[in-house]
Amino acid sequence: TVTEMVEGEIATATKEVPRFAAGGVARSGGSSSSSSSSGNAAARIASRRGAAARYSRFEAEVAAMQRDSSTYCDEPEDAADFAAWRASSFSLAKVQPEVDKIMAGNAFMAELQSRIVPLLVEKEDFWARYFYRLHKLQQKEEQRQQLAARAKQQQHDSEELGGWDDEDPQSPRGRPTQQQQEEQQQQQDQQQQNLQQHDP
């Protein structure tokens, strides 16, 4: 089958490029200009990655995606979303400069394309499927970053609250809510009415 043939070519390409630099995988593929949103997402992701994280989870996922035969052979499972993305955001001419960068900076991808395009997969299908899966990985990474930032903010807020005395009226936990203030006011009004009724 085509999938088996592509898997064979992936294995061969991997052997042909034994010292393939994993750190360059995400940098060459991660700045895709296939759509302005995915390009901006990649830039935001790159800006947040620490310099010490040479080979992050995102980069590992991109490297694994590049060596997965389904990336190039199979239509994505979310076919409707892929069709809409391809119609609105992808054109081979538009991403050709990015393709050229990948070919120049990523020996594995250059070797793989030369082996399976167009013999097993058409060039436009090859890159449309590649950039779509890259786009989905970027979305996943964005969600991870947002969750991490939210958790960090919640921890920070919790630590701030932990430094207050609950009996302190200035404390966020000691300060009555609006509903509590209204109930206190109602109780005071009721007490005053009772006093007036018993006043001779």
C-alpha cells in the first residue's frame, strides 16, 4: 500500500540523515506562514519558550508528526475542519517560501519529499496535510500555555489570600460581600423598627 511505501521511505530518510538536529525541526516548521493565525501562534509560542528548553514537548511533537506516515498519506480525521482550513488559509504558492526554508534547513524533510513527491503523494497534498497538522499542534500548544498561565495566576492569587488575617476587615476574605452587607443592613433596620414599636 501507499502507506507502507511511505513508511519505508521515512525509515530510509531517517537513516540517510542520522545526525538530524531535532532542535531545528520545530524552528523550521513552527513558523509556518500557511495562515496568519498559525504564524502568529508560532511566534507567541516561540517567545514564551525558555532558552534552556532546547527540545520542548512541542518540538518533540513536531518531530514525531514529521515521521508519521499518516501525516502525508491520510486525510485528517476532522475532514470538515481540514477542508475549511485548506480552502481559506492554504495555497501552495503562499507557503512556498516557507517550504523552501524547510528544505534548506531540515535535511530529513528534504530527503523525505524527494523520495515520495510526486511518486506517492502529490506535492500540494503533502504540504497541505503537513501544515494543517502543524497548525493543530500549534493550537494545542497555545491551549497548554494558557492553562499553565491560568494555573500560575490562581496559585499567585491563593498565596496572596493566604497572607491575610480573616478577621482583618481589609482582608479580601474578611471583607463582607455585597449580599452580606445588605443582610446586615436589613437586620439593623429590623432592630430599629422593633425598638420604635416598643418605645412608649
